[in-house]
Amino acid sequence: MPCMDGGPPCGSSDDTQERLDKVTRLLCTLANATEDMGYGMINDFGLSKREKAEITEWLAEHNEADRKRLAREEKAKKQKDLKKNALAKLTAAEKKALGLG
């Protein structure tokens, strides 16, 4: 079944998920830019109060999820760097004794 966003037909569920992720990133970027630039969703874009509320709620939830994801990624990167630095300080004999090489 073709995707309904006007693009080429989707093949697998992976293709569909990838396209949904791209659309989500696009919507997030546009919504944040709209808010940051002072446009009014009701006056400038003709949205109803209900539509504006839905978009605003989605954007807040999405931005919070992004914030949490970025924090997790940063923590994982720091942990990886810490482990790499600690391993670099070990001698070959110490690594072998610990079963690391």
C-alpha cells in the first residue's frame, strides 16, 4: 500500500518508519521555528484554537522527549569516553589479567 504523503510507495515497515521519522523531524523543526520567530498559529496560519492546542501540546511533548534522548546520548558518550580513557591507562599485562585483551 502506498504511503499517503505523496512520496513513492513504501516497501517495508522499516521504510515506513524511516519516512515517519523524517516527517516528524520536519514538523518539529517547522513548529519550533514558527514559535521562535513569533508567528501566530491562529492569525498567521489560520489554525483553530483546538488545532493550535494540539500542535503546542505535541511540540512540548516532543521537545521533552528530545531533551531526554539527548541527555541519555550524552551520558552514554561520557561513559564510553571514560571507559576508553581508563583502558588506555592499563598495561598489556593488566588488560590480559582482566580478560580485556
